[in-house]
Amino acid sequence: MIDDCVLDGLTTQAANDGVGQLVVGAIVRAGGKILLLKRPADDFMGGIYELPSGKVEGEERLDAALIREVAEETGLTVTGIVAYLGSFDYTSGSGKKSRQFNFAAQVATSAPVRLTEHDSYLWAPLHEKPPVTDAVKEIVHAYRGLYQV
């Protein structure tokens, strides 16, 4: 798991930067593929693929939020958070300055994926360019570098 000091530092820095909403995202890998979820067409940024991700609630820690969000959105159980991969900022649908912290996560098993908030999912080959935003492409690139893919 990620050291508590790292997580606390990320949260503190976001507060110092005036970030109003914290979000966590996970790269979940099975074999040579990563899990991407497709947002509903009528949702904020509808139709795009993204990492399993979601808002940090109240005083929730980043690691707890990541475990919860992966479970809620995919039905998968996180067994380990093995690396911090970086963050990116964006403006949410409600106009809040948001920061998404991204981590490499291990899961107990990669199937079945049970969607609750997304239209569909795909296991994207890690060696190909994923159909995601430029910000998420940078996170995938950092993941590839970490694992020499």
C-alpha cells in the first residue's frame, strides 16, 4: 500500500492549491490490458472512456476512496494500491476545481466487471494508445514507465 505520508501530502497540497473537490482514479490491469469505463452519453463528459474513478467523500482518505470507488463502479475488490501515478486538474460539471489522484491498483480477480454508473467497459491493450483524454493518456504513460511496458 501507499505510505500514509504520501497520501497526506497529496491532500495537503491540493488544499493549499485551492482544489475544491478531490477525485481518485485507478489503473486496473489484467494481463496486458487495462480497464476503461465509458461514461453515459447524457453525463458530464458523456461518451468518453475513463479510469475507474470517483469523488473522495468528506474526510475520507484517498486510499479508502479508491478502494470504495473501484468496488462501486466495477464490482472488483482492490487488494493493493501499489504506486501513485500522478494527478491532473479539471473543472467539474458543477464548476468546482477538481484534482484527480491516480494510482496503480491490484484486484483480487478481474472478472466479472459489474457496471453501476457506466454504459460499457473495455480492456484496452496497454501497448496501444487508449481511447481516453490527454490527461489520462499521461497517467497511462506513467504506468507504462513504472512497469517497463
